[in-house]
Amino acid sequence: MLYTGQINEFLRLDEVSSLNCHLLKEKISEGLSVVWALEKLTIKVDGQEKQFQINEIVFLTEFHTIEIIDIHKVRLVRFNRAFYCISDHDSEVGCKGILFFGASQVPKIAIPILELEKFDTLWKMFSIEMESIDDLKNEMLQMMLKRLLILCTRIYKEQTELTSFDRNQLDIVREYNYLVEKYFKTKHQVADYAVLLNRSPKTLSNLFKKFGKKSPLQVIQDRKILEARRLLQYSDKSIKEIAYEIGYEDIQTFSRFFKKIEGISPSNYKK
């Protein structure tokens, strides 16, 4: 089912199988996707194989390149910024920098058994609204989407122990991730983002240390290396062009950076 509005709003709600799996690879400008596996799902995301179990949900952006390996049945919700902007509505759903635009990670959740009925009911209500014809359809569909994103964000926080953060700390981490996604090609130092967040680099480092996974610098480097892999694998651009696009003035510096992380030169990776 597809809804489009007068100002280019786009919302797709579909059950996808091997027969219509092209929908999963559909690209729309400023599009975000929620992919709910009803049966086991195996796909490649930016060249990396990912397996999802029954009732796991993965969150993707327009920048992810998807290759389908094994698909049986998934539920797909795809929307664009014109329909619902997660940045403008961040105070409502709080998913920016967590479910979407979390730098290099591919976020996923596993729907708890006790929450499954709630998700199934929401899907049914969503489907009913997609087929309705009235003046409030846009608002009702936005309400359904917002409810879905809130539920997913809540579960993601619980399953990644983000609930141990107070709201202000979590907001800083989310905003940092979002800013890295936005500026990683031109801003390569933690200090650059510290200025944007009105925090010191040390404060950011201590905060991410408490989070216990990646340092602020690793977030930047991982996002740059992800973009490099994407461009090397899926574009016809030369290594020099790729280096320049990611913010390197010379190919030697880029090649050293890439080989240090990937263990292989860009030219060999591209082969």
C-alpha cells in the first residue's frame, strides 16, 4: 500500500516476500525504512551480510545499499522526510541518532514476546488507515508512524542499556551521532563536534566511555570507512575521487587510513 500527498509526502506499508522483494531495495529521496522480519531474513547491508531472526526489526536509511540473500516474509514501513521528519519531531519520538543516523551502526531490535500483540495491533490499525479516504488521513498515518517509532525507540533503549543514561546525556550522544552523519566528510576531529554541541572534547570522551562501546573518534572513523567501502564497492568513482569526497586532500593519506582499519588497500578492496 502506498500513500502520497500533495507536497511529495511518501509512505509505503507492505508485506514483502520473494515475489515483491524489489520493494525492499526501492530508493526514495530522504527515505527511512523500518523492516520487520516475520520469518528469518538474510540480506547484505553495504556489502556486510546480516541475519535477522523472527520478529527482529532493522532500521535503514536511503544511504544503505541492500542486497537480498534469503527472504520469506517481512513487513516494511518506508517514509520520506516530507511525510514525517524525525529531526523536526525529535522531541516527540527521540529516534534521531539511535534508530536512524547513528553513524556507522545498523540498529535493530527484537520485539519482546509481551510486546508482540501491541505491534501486531498497530500494524492492523496502520493498514486500515492506509485504506481510508478522508481529510484526516495524513494526520492519522503520521500518528500511527509516530507510535511505531516511539515503541521501537523504547525497546532499543532497553535492549542496549541506554536507559541507564539520563535524558540530557542520551540527547548529547544522539545529537553527536546525528552530526557525524551530517558532517563526517568535512569534520574529522572530535573537537569539531564539541564546538557544535557546546561541550568540551573531554566531556564527550567521558560520556562515550560511560556508554561503553565506541569513542567519539571511533564513531567518526567508522562513518568515514563505511562511506569509503560503499563508494569503492558500488560506484565507478576513482580512488582519488573517493578520497576527495570523504575529505582527504591526497590519496596516500586516504589509503593509509583505509588500510589501517580494513587491513587491505583501497585498490585491492575495489577489485
